[in-house]
Amino acid sequence: MKKKYLNESIKLGNKELIVETGKVAKQADGSVVIRYGDTIVLVAAVSGRTAREGLDFFPLTVEYRENSFAAGRIPGNYFRREGRPGEKEILTCRMIDRPVRPLFADGYRFETQIVASVISSDAENDPDVIAITGASCALYLSDIPFENPIAGIRIGLTDGKYLINPTFDERRESDLNLIVAGTEEAICMVECEANEVEEKVMVEALMLAHREIKRLCLWQKELGKALNITKREFVVPELDAHIVADVEKTWTDKLRTALDSTGREKIEVYAGLDDLKKEVVESYPEDDPGARATAGKAFGKLKEKIFREDMLGNKRRPDGRRFSEIRPINCEVGWLPRVHGSALFTRGETQAIVTTTLGTKMDGQFMDDLEKGTVDRRFMLHYNFPPYSVGETGRFGSTSRRETGHGNLARRAIMSVLPEDADFPYTIRIVSDITESNGSSSMASVCGGILSLMDAGVPIKKPVAGVAMGLVMEGNRYAILSDIAGAEDHYGDMDFKVTGTADGITALQMDIKIGGINAMILQEALEQAKKGRMHILDIMAEAIAEPREDISPYAPRIITMQINPEKIRDVIGKGGSVIRSITEETGAKIDIDDDGTISIASADGEAAQAAIARIKAITAEAEIGETYLGTVSRIVDFGAFVEIIPGLDGLLHISEISDRRVKDVRDELKEGQQILVKCIGKEGNKIKLSRRAIINEEKAKASGEGE
């Protein structure tokens, strides 16, 4: 059937958001070209017609690509074409996936793919939030059974004024970079970095975002009516009611006991649950695999039911903690002897070894960027989640999307408290290796990262801590949980990670599985998170209260000096020969900025001073009135050129060679001869020297002594 064409717009912030469908990628189940300013994203969605058997999850994949041609550039890599997705692309994939996935019907097992491609970029409007709304349009304006549209909005905050979808330039001046995705009814996903924003301000920004999201969702529904979309049929599979009732009647008490983790380790609890599930499944005939499969699913649903009943009815968490209680915390710093900074952070059964390494500007990470072309990142945070941290075996390979996402969250949490480059000219790399995991390893990375920074002597502005919050809600009953463990994350209705200093929020990440979370609940959750954060900060201060006075003796010392930018070529030399020789002779790392700022890095103080001396000699300039012991480098009829500083010659005119008339320069001077000369003038790069002035001064001095 030929697809209808549609081109509609809606006012969003100070620009029009335009959606066009029925013109491009018409063989996909759904496709749109979505435009904001001159930034355009093509989004296509396809869902299989045959369900994949044997899966217990929804097979959804999301791909997001930022094409270099969109910004009028050729990729900077060797192959000159787009390669593996970068960090920004991976994070945007996650931002599309997280709000979309829960809105598909439970039991939908048809392979589904969303592909978003940036095909035009105006270097003003970020395509990431546009892609979220575009993905919803591609799904909703198709026959794929995606019944409830979503939208994405970015909120900024400058001088107390909220901005809707701020530009790149506006974001640089903003105290808030808040990305929100949601449905007409509720917020579904939040990503945020902030400059110590108060909890009240954060709630206001979230509510503003949702008002705009609601407008966009209602607009999408009007577009759907205009296209007269008919959704393909999908019936949610139902479990055999008799087996469900039988499992609940027979196994509820045993399952409730097995779920009680008070005083028990996670692995013991999980092993007990696996054994009990096996017992439940095997209680049904071996020759009836359908009944056994249903019993396994009924067991899973019963686990969730008991968890929620205990939480809301009995006001009890699986491990016996109060709702606001944080698990025991232990902090150690400086326990790795040769790294620049280290921390071992343990909270309950979650643990992270976190290290800080200091490097030079040359150690920074260069990344392709649609807005700027290339970005030099001077602060990196890398998060690793090995399978042994959860008692499993697994493959080691490239960094997973989950690891990238968790590392980025921790990086954003810490970034606002780092010193300015001018005050601390180091590249900083934090590595968080998770050694145990039972909930909120990203927040352990934040706390451990701050401890390792202070241990490394990095003069951070303030310590930052993070805590993962949860929510269980049914009707008017709800429970807000601090420092959630793995099971609470899995069965709860909200995963809400908050980081900040004692004065405000620095980062926030939230995924909500249900609708109807109002401002009051958000405010209460943020205030409870603040109390937890303050508790953790106090414990961290017991390990190390402030940054060490000096950096590690194993870290490079960076000394900066300023030279005349016109001298940069002299320091570098032809083909880099001069700077390479200085590095080889001294062992120091040297980096030169275009403004003439030179950074010299070396763990050896003498090596650094030797490099400085070499550079000063190369870049030294003649000063009028100063006397120099120079070497005659070349003789000409009108005078001689004298090297007064390595690589720097001045002209000694024939009239300035002696206090008497000189007929032939060669009668007075020879090449290679060392003579005293005085700088008597400078015109641009031309230096005027005088030997006569020295002779006269000596005569005057001798005459004075004779008197």
C-alpha cells in the first residue's frame, strides 16, 4: 500500500520542529525526516513479522549515527569513512532505547530496529533530543504496535531563566543540561549534568520539560489521525491461570523466605532462588514442557508480587534495611603504591577500585565532533565491569554500551568540580574497575573517583558523592528507597541516580517504568537522596577530607612558560628536529600552544630545568643596552654578523667595529672570533650591535681610574 505523504510543524522553543514522512525510506515500516533549524535526522523503524521463539526479552536494537558529511566534513580517520560509533553516538542510542523499550507490550518478541542518521547539522542545534522524538514518530506513524508516543526535550538554565532546547553556545553558559524523555502521562527517562543545582530547581525544570513533552505527544497523535494508521494485531500472551494459581498457592511462603536476604550474601540468595525455581519447574511433568515453561514464568511473576507486597504492605526491604538506610561503607585511599592516586570504595556488596592518572596535554583524547570538528578531552573516566564482579564467566572484548553509559554518568558527575586547565594543566584519567556488584556500581565509581582525585593531589573544588534511589508504587501507595540493591532495581518502578556536592546536584540519571510520578514524589525522592548523599560525604571525609598538598612523586611535574609566538617555529625546528632533540636529550615532554604557551612535563626536576634552559636559549631576544659575548658568524663589506644568542645574529656595522675608522672589516675581525658587543637598537627582526660602544666604555672607565 502506498504510504501517505505528510509534512507538519510545531513551535518548540524559538524554532519550528518539522516532521516529514512518506517521502524517504518508504520501504521501512516507519520513517520520518525530522528537522530543527538546519539540523535534520532521518529515522527509520522496522519490526519483524515473525516472533523469535525462545526469547525472554524484547529484541530491540537502536542505532544512531552522526555522519561527517552532515557538517560538511570528511572523517579524520585513516579510512576516511564513518567507523565504529563514538561515545556520543552510543549514549544517544541508549537515550532512545531506554524510554522506547518499556512502552512495547510485555511479551512482544518481534525483532525491532530503529536507525537514526544525522544528515544535516547546523552546529547550533544538537540532534540527540531531536532523534528521540524522531524515533517515536517513526514508530507511532507506522503499523508497528507502538501505541503511546514519546518525545525528547532539553532544558537549560542561564541567569535563573529556563531555556527550551538551548543551542550549543547557550549550553556553554548554562548551569543545567537536562535531557528528558516521556509520554503524555509521565516522564520516562532523564539525563542531566548540572553546576550544583538545588533540588527545587531540578523539579521545576523537570516539570517544564514534561509540559513541552505532553504538547509533542498530543501533536504526534494528531499526525497519526491524519495518516489514518492501522496498527498490526498483537495479542499479549497470557499464562495458564490454573498453573499461576497453583504456583502461588504452593510456593509463596517458601519463596518469601528465599527472598529474605537479611544477613546473607547476594550469591547465596540468588543460588537459593535458582534452586527453588528448579524445584517449582520440576514439580510439573517432564513430558509437559509447556506447563514447565509456564511454571517458570509464573515463578518470576510471583517473585515480583511478593517483593512489592512486602515493600508496600509490610514496609520491609529484602535485606531488612529502612527505606532511607544506606548500606555500610568503607573507604580506603592510597593503597596502590605506584599509581598517582587510588581508592577502594566498598558499599554493601558493591566495590570499586578507582585510580587517577595525571598526564600532559598530549595524553588528551581527540574525538570527532559534529559541532567543532575535533574535540580535545582533557578529562576521561573509564568504567570496567568484568564478569567476575557478579560471580560469572564471560567474554572480554570491546567496551559495552552499558560500560560507556555508566562511565559517562560518573564523568559528568565529577566534571564540574575539577580545577580549571590554567590552574592545573594536566590531563586526568580516572579508571573504575568494579570488583563486586550488587547495585549502583556507577555511584561507587563517582565516590571512588573523587577519593582517588584527592589522593592524587588534584585540587578539586568540592567532594562529590552519589546515591541510587528507587521507587515502588501502586495507586496512592509508594515507597522511596535509598541505595537500592540489584533486586530492588530489577523489580522496582524507578532507578534514580543522583550525584552532587553538599551544595547541589551535579548529575542525574533516571529511568521510570510507570506513569503518574508527580512533582511531590520527585521532590521527596531528591530530598531523601540529598540526605543519603550527605551521609556518604561524611564517611568519605573520614578517609580523606581534602586534596593532598602535592601530587604523587611518580606523576609528571608540569611547568609552563611563555614565549613570543613568532619563536614557536624556532623551538619546533625544521620537521620538528629541535623539539625532538630537546626531548631526547632531557627526557621531558614538551607541548606548545599557538599563543606561545609551552608546557614542560617531567618527573625529573633537573630534566625539566634543562629543557627550560634550552628553550630559553632558543627563544631569547636581544635587549637594548645589554652586552653580549658573541661569535662572528659572517663577514661582509659593510660589517659583520655576530651570533649573540644561539640562532640569533645581529649586524655589527663597519662604523661600529672600532673607535677609529676601519677601511676593511677583515683587518679587524675573523669568522669564529669571539668579541664583546652591545645591542644599540632593534628594528623588527633586525638587531644593531656596537663594539665601539664597549671600547669607549672601557676607555672611560680606565680614564676614571687614572684620575
